[in-house]
Amino acid sequence: MTERVPSDHEAIETHRVTVESVGRTDRPRVALPDAVGLQDGDVVSLALDGDGYYAAVETNIQGERGIAHVADNRRLAREREGENRLAEWVADGTVSLGGSAHLDVITDGTEYGLRTPGTRVVYTSTGGADSSLADIAEDVDG
């Protein structure tokens, strides 16, 4: 069952996050606050200003968790393949390297949204995947 939830709804938990560059490159990375509770390797639904994608959580050499690649589906996100929608989002000028964005927790552990500060987005929430379906998908995807 899907539900539409605005980013300013009381059920949405919002964190200010930094859009940083990876090393000396122009590749973007969003640092995740510890309060979000995601772990290295978690694959989550991630909306960029309302457009739905997927991302895998990665840990950098400093041990900080973040997102550096956003893809069109779970497999591409997990394997870091396909177009990097996060890089496109930053290149489009909605946010900038060194700047900040808002990370919205839609469904803890499964659904998140990144948005430009000051914008209002309406998310389509599924309430998270059924655990048995997620287990089957994990088995099929490897």
C-alpha cells in the first residue's frame, strides 16, 4: 500500500547533511549522520527532490558512512553501476559540493529522501518492503 507524505509532515524526521566531494575529485558524497542508523552495504530507496532511486551505504577510509552513488534500481546501486543520479543532481545545481541538503527519513531503514534546503517534496511511501519479500529478492539478486 502506498501513501503520499509531504516532507514537512510530522512523521518525517529531517537531518541536515553535507554534500562533500570524494577526495580531490568533483564526485559528490553525502555524509550520513549516526542518528540515521544505516550500516555499510545497506541498500535503500532514495528520492532526490522527489524522484525515486536507490542507493547503497558505503563507509569511507575514515570509517564514516555515506552515499556516493545513486542508481535507477537496487542491483545497480549495490554494484555501483549505471548513471550516478547523485552526480547529476549536484551538476544540475540544486545543491553544491560543500553545501548542505536535507535528508528525510520516510520509513526508517528502507526509504529516504534528499532534497534541496527550503523546498517541499511529496514522497510516495510504500511503508518498507515486506521482510519475506526482501529476503527472496536478496536470495535472487545474490
